[in-house]
Amino acid sequence: MPIGEALRKQGLDEHTIADTYAQVVDNLKGKKRAGSNEKLLVEILKECTRQIEATPPAGEGAIQVKLVHNVERPKRAATPEKTAPKTTK
């Protein structure tokens, strides 16, 4: 199972990451100096974002399609068979 899919299964999907990013940004706006916890959280969120973007959600991946093309060939007039040229010895 790809890591992106496992993260989604655990509830860490695009919406959760976006909400957490927004919360961290709001917290950092009011502070003059960012603490190490907020910086670490931002780094973790960036890595989670990379992992999730690398793996499309289940059901949204590539779909294999088999195309079958049955078109009748045009009928051709019968042609006389060619005979092999005679060789002389």
C-alpha cells in the first residue's frame, strides 16, 4: 500500500493537512517569533503533502480501458490467381 493511501486511511488527507496549515498560519501570525514546535509541525505537514500528492486517492488512479475495433473489411472482387513463370533449363 502506498504511503499516501495509508495516510488517507488514517485520516490525514488533503483537507486535514489544509486545516492544520491554516491553524499554524493563524498561530504564527500573532507571534513575533515562531517556536520550534510550530516549525516542526510545518515541516511534517510539508512532507505529508508531498507524500499525498505523489499518490492519487483510491479510485482516482489510472483506469485501463480495452478498445475493441471491429470494422468489416470491404469486399473485393475476386482476382485471377497468378501462375508462377515457367523456368527454362
